[in-house]
Amino acid sequence: MPASFPPAAARPDGVVDPMSLAFAEARAAASRGEVPVGAVVVGPDGAILSCAGNRSEEWHDPSAHAEMLALREATRIRGGQRLSDCALYVTLEPCPMCAGAAVHFRIGRILFGAYDPKGGGVDHGPRLFARPGCLHRPEVIGGLREREAQDMLRAFFRNRRMS
């Protein structure tokens, strides 16, 4: 899966903002009928390594979450399975599966938009990184552009209920 770079992510100075790119991926996912979640992996030099949106419905694969796809692609590009010097930007708090994957990929930092009280695995639910047996604990920053992420999710589910 090659990385795509939607034009909506470019700032006026030409620099690609990872969170804007994650939102562009989330919008693309919504247009495919997927839950609008987007993820981006950024390398230690600030370069975008990979980006993805949810594809669970399209691929009939419940593990095809944006985070999983972006993490897999980043390790493929780097040629190794560790991402300890990288950051994962995602529009929604990672679920337990994706948080567990982040542990195994050894991602260094996770930055996310909306908190997910019902399905999250970082600040809600099992709080995976706070568990005594957790072998890797990335730095976590939540609430980036939280309102925008919440609004996108609410609109998606409202439209889904109406159709």
C-alpha cells in the first residue's frame, strides 16, 4: 500500500502537517463508507513515512484500522519492525487492538484527536499502557483538534443512522 498525500494536508508554507494529513485520510475513509479514522506515522526527522484511513469494511478485515495499516507500512518502508523514534498521529484514541500493536511496534509517541470513552484502549477501557505487564509505554498526547475529530465522527454516524 503506497503512501498517499492528499493536498488538504499541506500548510501555506508547503510543510505537511501530520494531523491535517490524518484528517484527510479520515475524510477519504468516510467517503468509502468507513468509520472516519486516519493515521500517519512520522519519522525522527519529521518526514511522513506512511498514512492510512480505515479499510475494515472495504477489505472485509476487522483489523484494517488506520493505525494498523500505517504502522505496517512504516515498518515496511524502514525495513525493520521497531518504530521507537517515530510518532503516530491518529484522529481517534486507538482501540485496544491498535494500542497493543503500538506496543509491539514500539512506537515512541502517539498523538490523537478525539477521546473514545466507549472503544478506546489508551485513556479509556483497558488503559493498556498503564497496565503492569505492558512492555513498552509510548508518550501519549490526546485531544489534538479534538472538536474537529468529534464533529467528523458524529456527522458520519448521524448520516449512517439516517440512511
